[in-house]
Amino acid sequence: MNFDDTPQEAAFRAEARSWIAANAPKQYEDELRATSLGRVGLKNADILEVAKAWQKKKADAGWACLHWPKEYGGRGSSPIERVIWQQEEGPYGKLSGMFIIGHGMCGPTMMAYASEAHKRQYLPPLASGEKVWCQLFSEPAGGSDVAGLRTRAEKRGDDWVINGQKIWTSGAHYSDYGILLTRTDPTVPKHKGLTMFFLDMKSPGVEVRPIKQASGHSDFNEVYFTDVVIPDSQRLGAVNDGWNVALTTLMNERMSIGAGVATGFPELFDFCSNLMLDDRPAIEDRNVRSKLASWAVKASGLKYTSIRAISALSKGERPGPENSIGKLVAGPMIQDVATYALDLQGAAGVLSGPEAELAGKFQAMLLRAPGTRVEGGTDEIMRNIIAERVLGLPGDIRVDKDLPFNQVPTKGRS
Amino acid sequence: MNFDFSDDQKQLRDQARKFLAEKCPPKAVRVVLDGKEPYDRALWKGFAEMGFLGVAIPEEYGGAGAGHLELCVIAEEVGRALAPVPFSSTVYLAAEALMLAGSDAQKQAWLPKIANGEAIGTLALFEGTGNPSPKAIKCEAANGVLNGTKKPVADGAIADLIIVAARTGSTGRDGDISLFLVGPKAGGVEAKALTNLDPTRGQAELTFKNCKAEPLGAAGEGWSIITQVLDRAAVLTAFEQVGGSDRALEMGRDYALDRIAFGRPIGSFQAVKHMLADMYVSATLARSNSYYGAWALSTNAPELPEAAASARISATQAFQHCAKNNIQVHGGMGFTWEFDCHMYYRRANALALGLGSLSYWEDQLIDRMRKRNAA
């Protein structure tokens, strides 16, 4: 067991550090550092433009999508080098937010299922941030029940015609391309009649409508498809084998493990170190210390759990369902941390925005946190994954499992 | 960076697990639990023969000189099997104190005896209610003679070697405390076994009346040594707790698969599944924190104090959580003497207290984090 860099890793770290020092957009550093969970935004610049510029700079120098093969715009790095890069990139890493889905899920799915020509055409501009991708899975009728989706794809000559609606699509409003899961056969059980495609989001018939969230921001969208035409060459995987393609995508979500999952803890620790309560720093209060300590060991436990996973990955093991633990712990923790930070502020905790303590950092965290517990699988789905796939407990009883999809009940109290 | 045990260490783990499965089944634990024996003598002898007692003791003092990572691996198995032997008091406390502060003569005299199972050791620190603190130590030492009372002392009634924390000054500072070594031939020690939450690990009251003792380490260095010993023991105990957490989780999982109610295995109900998933989560976080502690302990890294406190808190919470919910999964059966659930529940709650309770370690962790942030 060795926690230190090997000489090779140390050399990589030094190279990354000096390149970042020479090239990072330092004018935005303070603002980036100040945002935790909530919303990364810049006062005097368009965050998307800044993010794209930084990504392009990284790509040109060979620092984009470190773990991707070089021929698709990556660097062919080891998992540990990826973590070292994340550590060194620090607050500038927050600029990668809008590329996460493209780099972590769409890209790997393309790598597994697209033709070689398509890979060479689409992957490098995805890696360099010139083109942004989104993932069109969730629907109003199928959130956690992903395979319950209803968007139809019908074959017409060499093309497919798409009709239906997606929801909770992160970044669809600034995405250039998307991967799209559709139903191609409603007469078979739900997992067996799905097909995956990729498409140009500017195709005629695609309409993106931002959703105003509880936080007041709009990061997600509804996406409507009206007679959208996709050539058959943009199909990913076999017809009606879309569920297996989607599983590849979701498995790759776990590959995007890093050592820096957001928990809100460092922010809370700083806050408690500086806040005065009864004429002394809050951190000297017995109750505050007890709460901080419990969260501290959760945050460090998550950090070392992901480092264990990376060690396993670097030995050639595949990331397993046990990596669902990160989101399951961090999601509720962010919410609790934010609630507690406001509790310590007393009545003034009710304020938000620039009037509030720390410019409303914890208030923004509070309003964003419920989404974290839902997106990418709810807490309950994460617990099911651990219980069934790690602990080997029986699956939930699924009454629709063997029913043809078009006979699955669609209404509750009728 | 490679954040895992080596193949050799994993092999040692398998070997220890196999040995304990054979020599320390729950019915062996119950012999001690029922008060028929103060500890499992045959198992203790087996520990010595397997080399478990001296794994981290240098070869020149009769040990295997393997190191602390190997000791962590064994500690996990000891916790998993609830081994009813004075392992932690002897190996984590007495041997570590000797290795940290003993003179060469003291190490020569005691470490080989610990390694070969001849000597049971302990640290006599606490004096009634409260957490470790120099102020709480009233036991006095002057002119090589000890006076005072210690309780609870882990395995105090069966110990051959007692390391005693005593007051040698009156400035009210850490420097008032010194350590002493009391051997079996010293007169003036009275030991009384005390009933406790977990009878598979004994507790005692020791009274010293003009008891002859030799200094261990420099005068006035006692508190600093104790802090280091507690940090080291915290990491090792965390591995016992991790082993116990995993076993309690396994028991709960197995029962949930076997037990049918309402026509289904109870493990198919989400309420039960989710409880088991949460047990897995806490056990995993504890394991990861403990690995970091193991690395810090084995390399004597400057991060050790913080890593030890994190491992201690995380593993304490995990074992308590898993042991408690294992009983819940078992329903009424879990609350019976006949099922083994309560043995884990007892051990979890006893281990949570032995090196200072959770609130003590929470305090320690925050102090250490502040110190690092200020540096």
C-alpha cells in the first residue's frame, strides 16, 4: 500500500502543474473557487465560452480527455494520471461541467458502437469542447424506470423517424449532438424493443424547452421530437438492442469516478472556522465539532473509496456497481451540510444572493441539492443497485417484466 | 500510488480467516461469553504459533518483523471472528508502547514474551468516568513506587505486564504524566475483574499500593507517548471494527436471503434491502478511511494523527451501525441469546469506548484538522 506518487506519477504531476500554471484562465480563478455546489457562473463573461476556450487550449496541448485514445482526441493516460490532473486542475476543473456528459457517457458509447469513420469525425471535436453533447434518455413516463420510455423511432427507407418527448436533459439548450434512446418495438417486453441513435440537435423537428428548476436556474430541458429524421447510419448497436447500449453508457458513468466528489464539507469547515458563535469561533463549540467530525469522515471515506477504485482500475479491474456509493453518500450530505450551515446563521440564513453570508453560497447549495439526489439515479435506485448487484439480494418484483410494452398499464388510480 | 494490500498481505488475510474459522467459531466465543473462561487459552496459543502476536515486532525482539500493514490484516480477521483473546490490549497497546518508548533492555525482556504468547499486556490509563486527559490521572508515582486505582483496564485481571500512566508532577500540564512498567513479580497490585458490556474481552480494576514500578520512557513524556499509542491502537482497532462490520453485514444479508415472510425472502423488500445497502455504505467508508490510516501507520507519516482519528470515528460508527441493524434485519430472533447478533452488538459498543469514546475522537479530529489548516 503506497499513497505517494511513483517517480513516473510525480513527473506527470510536475508537467501538468507547470502547464496549468502557464495556461490557466487565472482571471476567473477566484470566482470559480468561490462556487461549490450550486451554479458555476461568471459575472462578466459567458461561462460556456470560457469553458470552451479552456477545453480547446487543453486539447491543443494534449491535456483533454486524458483517458481517451489519442486518435480520438485523448491522451491515452492511466486512471491515476487522470486523478492527478483533476487534483492539479483544481478550480479550473469546474469549467468542465458542461462537457461531463459528452466526455463521460456519450463519447465512450460512440467509441463502443459507432463506425470508425464516425468516431474519427465526431470524437475529436467532442474532446476539444468545440462540440457539446447531451444524453436523451429520461422521459416524463420513465425517469428511474429508464426502459419505460415512449419516444418512437419508425423505419422509413434508410431513415428513422422520431416522435416523442424527453425530459431532464442536461445542457440540451447548448448541445450540438445527442445520443437518443427510442422505442422501436412496442409489442415486446420493454427492455427488448429499444434502439439507440445519435443525432444532430439542430435537426428539423427538434425543439428544446428549458425547465425552470426549484433553484430558479435552468440547466435541464424538455426536448420534443416531431418527425425528426435520423439516417440509419447513425444507429448505435443493433435494432432493438438499445438497452444493452444504454447499459454501456450507464456503466461508463461510473468510469468518470474521480477523487474530488463534491460533498460541501470543505466549505462548511471553512465557514465554521470563521463564523463567530457566542464570541468564539463556531468550530470550538462541542456540538459543531461533533457534526463536523461525522461529515469529515464521510468526505474522507468517499475520497479514499474512490482512490481504492482507481487503484483497482489501474490494475485492469472494471469499475463495479460498488461505485454507486459516491453519489448516494454525497447527495444527501450536501443537502444536510447546506441545511446546517444555514442553521448556524440563525434567522439571517433565510437571506440569499449577495445579501447573504458568503454571497449565498450555502443557500444556493440548499436549492440545488435536491436535484443531486435525483439526477443520474435517485438515492433509492442507488440503494437498489448496491443491494442487488453488490450484496446479491433479490430484485424488486417487476410486474411489467414479461408484458409486451403496449400492454403495460399507464395510469394509476383509474 | 497503489491503495490496496499486496497479494502477500491478502494471502495472510486468507490464512488468518481460515485459521479463525476453524479455531474460533461462535461456540468458542460463547465459552468466554458465558464466563467459563476469562479468555480462550488454546486460541491464544494458536495465535502465537501462527505468528500473529509478533507480526509487527522486529525480528531482533522475537517477532516476525513484517510490519503494521500485516498487523492490520490480522486485526480485521480478529474483529470478524470476535476472537475472545487479549489481542488488542497486548499487541496494540502494550507492545506498541514498548516499541515506542521502551529501553533496549525492556524490549528484550518483554517483546519476545509477547510474540510467543507467554505474556499478556495492557495499558492502565483510565480512572473512572471520562475520556483520556492528563488532568484525569490521579494515580501517583514517586521514587519508583505507584499508588492509585485504575478502571477500567482492558484484560487487567489476566495481564502479566501492565503499563501504567501516573502523575509525576503538579504543573497541571501534559508534562506531569509519566509511564511505568509493572511486571508480575511487583507486589502491591490488586486486580478485580469487572462485569462489562462485552464479557469476551475482560475489564478490571487495578489498585496499586506502594507498588514497585520501573519508568518506561523519559519522565514527563508519558502523555505524548500515550497519544501516539492511542493513535496507533485506533488504526488497528478500526480494522477489528471493519472486520466486525463486514461480518454483521454478511449475517444480515444471509438471513434476509433465507428468511421468508409474506411469501418472499425478506431481502426482496426495499425497506430491508435499503437498510442492508446503508450498512454496506458505512462499512465501505470505514474500510477506506482505515486503509488510509494503515498507510499512515505503516509509514509513520505526519498524517497519522488525523488519519487515525478519521479511521477511529468512521469504523466506530460503521460497526455500531452494522451490528445494530443486523439485529433489526433478524427481527425477534436477532434479540435472542441463541443467535450470534448480540455478540457483535456487544463487541461493537465495547470497542467504541475502549480507546476513548466517539466524542473524544471527534474532538481530536477537529483539533488536528485545524492544526493542519493553520500550518
